[in-house]
Amino acid sequence: MLLLPVNYLCTFETMKWINHHWEQVFFVLAVLVISFIISRVLRLVISRFIRSAATKLKVDPTRYNFFKNAVDFIIFLIAAIIIFRSIPYFRSVGTTLLTGAGVLAAIVGFASQSAFSNIISGFFLVIFKPFSVGDRVRIGQLYMGDVEDITLRHTVIKDFENRRVVIPNSVISNETIINSTLTDEKVCIFIEVPVVFSASVSKAMEIIKETCMAHPHCIDNRSPEELTKGEDQVTVRVITYGDFGIQLRGYAWAKDPTHGFELKCDVLKIVQEKFLQEQIEFGYPGRVIITKT
């Protein structure tokens, strides 16, 4: 009696099954290939529509981008239904599975609870739009950057180091979202500078004001009423007294967060140089000890 290896027997049985059911195998492959082609074509068409509509019609691309990411899921789900309904073997398997639908539903529901939560949260993000693709946001206290993509499961944020932060949609729904570009991209930048108690506060405030107004990123955001009242373009105020001295704060406006960040960095550098020239001393933590005899 000839003994054949187990691997050979398994391969032989597999080839025998394929030869007997080659029509069904070809049907499954054909459905998958057609589904893949349709998915690629639809994604290409939607991508072109998003690029043209977003620029010409000023349409928010978020909802279309989300739909583009859902195309694959919908098409392959339909393909799976067609395969199960068209092949008798798979149809009998599906009938067998339905007999234990209660247990199966409990298992699948428990295993996919997080996945469905992300999908539902993704739909809420698209419907209520706390942010859109391209907005600059802060998620909680840890993540800040530009929204690059919103998928069925997660949102991709590009941070300032050009890294991608992938956050599940359910996590974002439970966090506080700070959107810097939701309705107006202009930002008010705080220029905070501490000086000692003995410094000339008026001179220090004038230096901060002039430095901010001379910067190319500083814009005039005064309303007509404020212009009529003669209010300054850049306001500098004394905020508080502390152990370090007097805290000054300048309020300067920039057209977006990126220009605002550059404005703040440049102004702080120039203010430090001017303070040295004018012999204005920066505040620093200190203590005054009084002894009595």
C-alpha cells in the first residue's frame, strides 16, 4: 500500500475540489475583481469631484471625503452578500449560521463594539461638523495639528512635526475640541513679558506695542466702533503682580494660527533685545527678606 504525505493529500483534495467546483471559484474571483475595479473607479471619480467642487463651489470636502472612505466597505459588503446568495454551499453555511444567530450576534456585538462605536462617532463628526478636513484643531490637551482625513474608524491629524496622529473617532467624540478655523481663522496672540517692579512700565508697554505693530503678520482687527473710539491696534495691559514682578500682556492679531505663532516668536526675540538696550530688567522669581531686631 502506497502511503502519501499528509500535505500532498490535502493539496490533492483541494485541487480535486477546485476542479469539481471551478465555476463557483471563478464566480467568486470574478465578483471580487469586479468589486475591486468598481471601488477604485468610484474613489477616483469622487476624489476628482472633491478637488473641483471644494475649490469652485467652496464646498466643505469633509462629507465627501468620508463617503469616499466608506465606498470600499459598502461595495465589498454587497459583493459578500452576492457570493453567499449565489453559491449553494455558502448559502447552506449561511443558513446554519442563522440557526445560531442569537449566540453569533452576541459574540459579534461584543467583539465589534469598539468598531461600531467608531463608525457611529464618525457619522456624528460628519453630520455635526465640529471640524472639517483642513481645520487646525486641538484634541484634548495632547494633540494639535491639521485635520488630514476622516475615515469610518479614525481621524488623521498632521501635527507640526509632519507626523500623523491617528485617533479613533469614539475617542475624539469624548474629548474637548478646540477648532482654530471653524468660523474665523484670525487669532489673538498673547505677548506676555514679565518686568521687575523697579522697571519703567510705560516704556516697556510702548516697546511691546511698537514691536507688534511693526511685524508684517500683525493685522488690524478693530471694529468700526473701536476705530471711532480711537482704540489702539495693539493693546498692552498690566495683568498681575507676582513674585517675579509685573506681568505685561500684549494683544496682537494675526490672520491665522501659523502667522500668529511666527508673530509671537519674532516679537519676543525683538523685545528682549530692546529691553537690553533700554536697560529694562526682566522679572524673575525672588524673595525680599526683612529682619527686625
